[in-house]
Amino acid sequence: MDFARCCERVNSNVIKPKWEDTGGKLMILEKIQDAASVKDLNMEELTLLAEEIREFLIGKISCTGGHLASNLGVVELTIALYLAFDLPRDKVIWDVGHQSYTHKILSGRKELFDDLRQFGGISGFPKRRESSYDAFDTGHSSTSISAGLGIAQGRDLQGEDYSVVSIIGDGALTGGMAYEALNNAARLKKNFIIVLNDNNMSISENVGGMSRYLNGIRTGDGYIDLKKNVANALERIPGWGQNMIDRIKRTKNGIKQLLIPGMLFENMGITYLGPVDGHDIRQLQKALLEAKKLDHAVLVHVLTKKGRGFAPAEKNPAKFHGVGPFDVKTGEFLSKKKYPDYTDVFARALCRLAKEDSRIVAVTAAMPDGTGLCRFAKKFPRRFFDVGIAEAHAVTSAAGMAAAGLKPVVAVYSSFLQRGFDQILHDICIQELPVVLAVDRAGLVGSDGETHQGIFDYSFLSCIPNMTVMAPKNWWELEDMLAFALKINRPAAVRYPRGEAYRGLKEFHAPITYGKGELLYDESGNGAEIALLAVGSMVSTAEHIRDKLRDRGILCSLANGRFIKPFDTELVHFLAERHKVVITLEENVLQGGFGLQVTRWIHEHRPEVKAVNIALPDAYVEHGNVSVLRESLGIDSDSIIRRLETMEIINDAMNEKSENDTINGEEESEKSKR
């Protein structure tokens, strides 16, 4: 099929679901128990299966939330993979993995979708411990070719014989790791299949040279014209012309491989097949079976439409990338934001600051919507840079901007910032360049699970010399910290959580001073033995603990650390000098976090004071609702109080209060007698 015709077909409504024909019953889907069940269906049944899967996905995700648009786009592709390969013996690696829902359905997990991404339920990403069909755990982008190549090399070294298929999106090809893997895949002497799922999207619209290159393939009118001209010229050769045309058409890659100069994948040594209509099961199966015949790396270019079959998702695939529950009929989300979330607060504050200072620029890695930078991009388009899925490049390019005299702000999710660790250390902090890292989705983020929880950034940022790390307690402190970070002319990270911005403690709004915390409530003069020292999102939790203990007659002092690095040693000294117990609270793993820094200082300077650290365990945190996760991990207010009771801290405080009350009572009695 010609490139242009292929694109036209993919983007048309040729294959539209006709769910009403099933009478509301998923007749074919009910037959699917495992991979073998798929191979038993004829083409008419397979087409109906695709429609039923879309109906099933839309219905389930509208209740549980999840990744919708990406999954609707790969239904036929997944079915074709199950037809062409012998799963789970053959291995399929899904890049990112948020598009693996159809794969989970066809591998026998359909009945588990009521608990998709819920605590204790199935993951929204591939998990090896969940099923033998999941060949590799994924969650971050641009990894599947590297993982698949490694599996293929393991296969060959051990003399085994099975197919390895890596699925990667066109957006993921902006990640440098994908090119490193492609470079090595070209050296492989055995079959290895890369499926390029090209929907012209990552989460938001793709950017950069690779996007333009693939777009050129999608709309290759020049190629089509060239092919026609060459064919016409050959036809005029008496006796030989048509024979030459037929031979060219029969070559392994077709005429396009011979006539498109500089084709990227071919020039790297990887055979290119396609593009293939990603919603035509028969054509997909044929291409995959052809790819299996080759004794080296081959890339199958598949064109799909994100959100296929659900009009609201087709119209706005970015909106329906990761969704909460929604109304199937209207596409409207069921939960509406009453108040701005931290991302909104950050975005508005950055725009206000950028209006005052033309040197402020914003950088994101394919996440303008998720990080709130769409607002900035509209107001300051020349000062906005979306680098694609390339966090390491985002960080170093920001370092270069800072070296040139700009004030770059890199907005990135905590989990994804891990991919730029070396660049923060090597390119920003060694040179002490004034780059601000706006670390969104920090702490527990919920249903996406282990690969997305932002629970390590205190630890990996704090270990880097010259780095400043801050975390706001509420809405207003985030605004202040962002402004402060842009003024101090040094590397700085401002770390804030997902969700509605906390609006409590507004009355405490002291100016930010470098490396200094904030004493909110000092009860030491009233006999309090416990001091709570919290940072970031845990300040509100500490406030709740204080209120609950006060209702039981136990007074606590409360301080907001503000700075994780450098932390306020004077504030810690003040608390340790006036209390018997200092309790640190953070939504980060314990190892390398805020609490252990404070504990070490207390042990060195006030060894008689007991230090207690409330933090996350040395473990990866599963998916689930954030409030459920907080309770299960013991960092909600009630769980923390129970822990303090188990440690006898509360009982000791109550006994001490009782003794003090008795002593005070006796003193008053003596005074009255006198």
C-alpha cells in the first residue's frame, strides 16, 4: 500500500466499532482465555473482537481510570502479534507499557480489570510477576529496544529459538537510549523485530527531527512520484522494462528501499518494512510474519491512530492519555477540580515571574500538559522548549542556557527526573549553574505504581554537592519558593506533590531565607516533649497529628523544614534543646532522605534526644489510591500516632504530663496553705 493511501486509511473512519451489533454482549471476547484462543478465530471474528475489546476498555477505564487513548490505538496491532507469534514462548516487550491493556485481556486477565490499577489489583503496566506473558517490566519510555536486544542476545547465547519483539512508539524515538539500542541491534545476526507504533504522538504532540522524518515517510508524495516516474521509464525499455519492475517489486524491502536516499533505519543496517496500516489485522499479520523470516534486526513501521474508536479520545488524545473515571456518552470526567492543584499554582507563578524577567525560560521533556507549561508556551512561545522524551538532554540543554545567561526552569515529574541524574551532577552542579528544577508529581502518585512513584528525589538530589532542595508546605509557599529559586543564582530544586494544593497554614507566611526552616507552633514553654519536624506534603500531616494529640491532652511543637538541603541546623538545635523527642516526617524513602540527615546531626550534637524518622520504606511502592497507599505504608496521621504509641512515646509524654500536673497541683496546694 502506498504511504499516502496508508495514512489516509489509518486516519479515516473505515474501521468503526459497531458495538450495537453485539446487543451489549461481548460474544467473541468471552471465548478468549489465552493466546491460543485468538488463533482459533477467523478474520470476521477477529474484526469483531477488536470492536468488542474497544467497548470493554472504554467501559472499564471509564470506571477505574487508566490509559485510554494509547490502548485504543493498538488493539489490532496486539491481535496481530498474538496471531503471528507463539506467546508466551515468544517475547513481546512493550515500551512504557501503558498500551498493554489489550495484551493483558488476550493473555487471560480480562476478569481482573475491575481492579485495574487499584491497590491489590492488576497493574496498568507489564509485570513479570503478574503473568508469564509479560516478558519485561516497563514504565519509562525508550527502553524496549535495549531490553529486547538483551533478551535476544540471551536467547542466542543459550542456543534457544524464539522470537523477540520490541514495541516502541514514535514519541519514544526522541529518547537517546533508543538510538543507542538501534545502533547495537544492527550488529545482531539473528532475528530481532522492532515494531514502530507510529501515531504521531507521545503524550502530547511530537516534536523534533525524528517527528519530521517519520512524517516525511507518512506523507511521502515525493517517493510516490519518484516510484511512478521510474516505473514509467522502465516500462519504455523494450523486452526488459516490465521484467525489471517485477524483480524490483519482489525484493525483500520493495522499491522504496532502493529509491529513498538516506533512509535512516536501512542505513543503520536494520531492514525497514512498511508503513503498514495499524488497524488492518490481515496486513499487520502478513508484515509480522515476513519480519520473522529475516536473520537480522528488522523494523516494522505501523501507522495507528491514538484514541481509535472513541470520538472524544480521537479528538483530544492528550486529554485521554491518563484519565480518571469519565462519562462514556459525553467523554466528560466525573471528578472536577474545585481548587487549583500544585501544577496549576506552579504554572501561574512561573508565568507571572516570566512577565517580569525576560531571561526566564521553560523546558519540558514531552510533558507540556502534565507539567502545566502549556500556559507558559502560549504566553512566551519563543522562551518555551519542548525537547521530546529526552530528560537527560533537557537538563544539559538547560545548563547550556544558564551558561549563556538565561534562567531556565526545567519542569519534570520526579520519576522521570531520575533519567537526568548524571546531567544534574555533571553539567549543572559542578559548574554551579542557576538551573531551577520544578519537580512535579513528587512523593506517592498512586495508580501508575512502582515506576512512577516520586519517592527518591530527596535522596538522589541531596547527595549532589552545590544542589539546593526545597519543598513547600502549601500553595503560597510554592509560589514563594519558585521566586526564591530563580533569585539565588545557583542550582535549585523545588519539589511538590500531585493533587490539590494545600490551603491550610496560610497564616504562616514568613519570608524564605536560604537554608532556614519555619517554626509554626512552639509548645516547649507549655511542657511539650515532642517536636514534629516535617517537610513538603508531610507538614499538613504533621498538623493533623498535632491536632489529634492536642485533643488527647498532649502538646507538640511543629516546624516546617522548608529546606531538605541544606537543612536548618539551628532549627534542629532549637527543637532538640527544648524537647525529648524530635520526629521527622517526609514523603520519601528513608535511605538518604531528610530524616537521616537530621538524626545524624542530633546524634552528634544532642545524643540524649530521641530522633524518630517517619518516611517510606526501602522498597518500591505498588499501585493504588494515594490515601490507601499512605495508610498501608504507615505515613498517614493515624498510622503515625499508632506507631508512636507502640514506641511508648505518647505514653511517656502522657505520664510526664500527669507527673507535671501532679507536681503543679501540689505546688498550688502548698501556696494556698501558706
